[in-house]
Amino acid sequence: MSMISAFYNGKSILITGATGFLGKVMMEKLLRTSPDLKVIYILVRPKAGQTLQQRVFQILNSKLFEKVKEVCPKVHEKIRAISADLNQHDLAISKEDMQELLSHTNIIFHCAATVRFDDHLRHAVQLNVTATQQLLSIASQMPKLEAFIHISTAFANCNLKHIDEVIYPCAVEPKKIIDSMEWLDDAIIDEITPKLIGDRPNTYTYTKALGEMVLQQEGGNLNIAIIRPSIVGATWQEPFPGWIDSINGPTGLIVAAGKGFLRSIRATPMAVADLIPVDLVINLTLAVGWYTAVHRPKSTLIYHCTSGNLNPCHWGKMGFQVLATFEKIPFEKAFRRPNADFTTNNITTHYWNAVSHRVPAIIYDVYLRLTGRKPRMTKVMNRLLRTLSMLEYFINRSWEWSTYNTEMLMSELSPEDQRVFNFDVRQLNWLEYIENYVLGVKKYLLKEDMAGIPEARQHLKRLRNIHYLFNTALFLIAWRLLIARSQVARNVWFFIVSFCYKLLSYFRASSRLKV
């Protein structure tokens, strides 16, 4: 039997961020492999018009939990929702709920965070740093706590080329940052943010690094471990291939390309797309929880959950695989716009991208106005281009992450645990994974009808022809304007026409001589 599964049976487990992508997959895996666990406490933010129990039912009634219900029919009884708000002092947990958590919790998995790259520094600090500090304070009062597992990101130190499994210091102490956020106004924070984050690209990576420093400085005698996943994508194998319900990261690019909103991206084709399936992240996290609680390492261990150093997939290869999958599994039509060519392009300029993406959006909005409908395409396109701008930092660079601790843990697992809690990315077939990923986006995220694939494929071809025709017309217009304004351009054009004519004449003469 799996030692890890047996370990979690009978445990009381607290999960933050349980309503998010990672949290849902973690709950599913725990309930499916350790159905005799005592309880999973989940911190849920109150939502207008919906009770905590209704939110739990909504989560558990999704496709993700179908297999769980086979091994744990009373799964609803295993989940205890706690009203909480990470933006508030002491996480806004009531005295009664707090007492229950303090008395019973054995394991904490801290998954909650803001993952918005452009989040305001004050909000990012509150969720990624202050909330972590407050949760540590709560954890220090739990007499039965065996392990505190924190989900960070492999990009917390993306300002470095090579990243080891250590906590790197930031220039300003986290406590000073937390204190300053309480009294500085937004204008001053906006002014100092670029100086604080330095050569990091955004507030997300910066505050995740600060969160790690808080764990190091204020963890006390707690058994703490940190997981650093890279770009988290759809499931690889469990509970079934391709499950996804979040539009973040590469999923947003797949949706935008499949729907025809995105035609090209500015990426370095040979840069490593350090994608990692969510079920691999969860398997590693649960294995780390077991190891940390049972073996009690003398120091905080960091585990990199990445793919680039063991089984790399480059952005160029990924783009072609996604495009090939579109040919087999086209998305339903969206606004009757041309489907994307999901290719990486390191030459295309920002100006051409703006024209190629925005002009059709403007034309379509004009059409909507003329037909009495509300224009929306330009707004969608502007949002997409802002997202692409934020992602460019990550799709044009490669990093090297050491994985000594991750590989050490793999060697500590029994053959059964290596099977049940597999996090060996070397076994991943990228072609098969990307195809299942795209299929999962279509099926689980967009909830499109899979029966309409043949018709959608024909529609896709028609839309692509329209796209090529538009680009050709745009090129010819630009070239005609250039010829009209430049003598050099006219000379080049006449040279090309003359050369083509002479070449054609040569081939005609050659064919006559042969006859």
C-alpha cells in the first residue's frame, strides 16, 4: 500500500486557495487516494448570494470529482468550509472556527495567492506576503501541526539565470514592505514600485519572493517546505488527461488562438516553455507533505517542480504542436473571425502586431455598430494584447532550476508511491500532452460540443483563407503606398518584375530547345 496515502488517512488538513485551480486538484487527489482522511478544512471567501456550503457543492459536483465519488460517496462530509478573507486581519476567521482549526489541524497546504502579473503592489503584498505571515502566526499556535507546505513559484527569482533550491533575499525586508503598505497612499506606491521590484518583471514574482523570506524569518520551529512550480498547465493523467478550468498562463493563449483572437506571438522559438502539468505539482506537494512531517528535515527544503532541465519543450515546438492539434480539433467559431496561426515569431514587430490584431477588430466593431449591436471586439483585443505584453518576459527567456531536493525525494519513495504520486516529468510525452491539453480546453473549460468537430474543421479552413486574404491585401496596399512615395522602392519593384520576366523567358526558351 502507498505510505503517502496511509499517512493522510485520519488527518485533518487545512488548504488555502482550495477554490482555485491548484486547490481543487489537491482536494481531488487527497480524497481519491486517502478517502479515510478525517477532514479537509478549506478557507472560503464569503460571496454574495451564495452560502459556503453551496460553493462547496458547486466545486464537488464538477467533472473533476467524478472518480472521487466512487471511492468516497460521502465526500461532502469530508469538506469543512471556513469563512475567511485573506485581505483582513487574522484572515477574518471567527473565534469558533479559529479554535477548531487550532485544535485539530495536522497539515497546512498554503496555495492561496494572487497570480495577476499587473496587480497593484498593495494588494499583491496583502495576499502573497501579509496573509502568509498571518497564517504562520496561526500555525504556530497549532499543537498538532506536523507540516506547513507553501506553494511559491519557480519565477520568484526570475531575475537570476540559474536558480538553486535556496531562499534568496530581497533588498528590502518584508516587514518594512508590509508596514509601509499600511500608510503609503497609492500614488507613492505606484512611484516606488519599479524601484522595489528592480529587475523582476512584475509585482507577482516580487511578492512571492517576499513571501518566501517571511517563511524563513518567521517560521520559528515549524516544519516548513516550499514548492516552486513553473507554468502550471492542464492535467497530464489524473484524474483524467487534459482537465483545466483556469484561463491563466498558456491556457489563455490556447483559447485566444483557437477562437481566432490571436494570430501570432513574439516569442523566442528556442526558449524553453517550462510547462508543468498540475497533477505533477500536486503529486510532488503531497509527497513533500508526507516527507516533511515524517522525516522532519533540519532546515526548510525548497523543491523545484519544473520541466526544462529534465524534459524540455521549446516555445516553437509547443506552438507547432498546438497548431497541429487545431487541425484535428478545431474550436467552434467565435465572432466569425479567422482562426489563428499559433506560431512563434521573433521578427514580427510591435507595430505589425498592432495592425494585424487591431484592424480586423476595429472593422468587426464597425460591422456590429451598423447592425445595431454593441461593439466589443476592440476591447477584447486590447485586453489580449496587454496580456501578451506581460507574458513576453517569460516566453523570450529560459532559466535553469536545480532539482536536487526533488530528485532526492523521488528516490525516497517506494515503487508504489512513485506510481500513485508520480512527479517524474521525464515520463511526459509532450505531443500527447499538448493534444490532450487543447482538447481539454475545448471540452472542460469552454464546454464546446465535441460532436461538431468535422463541421468546425471546414469552417476553420474557410476562416483561415479569409485571414490569408486579409494579410495579402494589407501587404499589397502597404507596398503600393511605399512604391508611390519612394524611388528606391520603385526601382526594386521594377528589378523584381524584370528578373521574373527574364527567368520565365529563359525557361520557355529552354523547353523549346529540348523539344
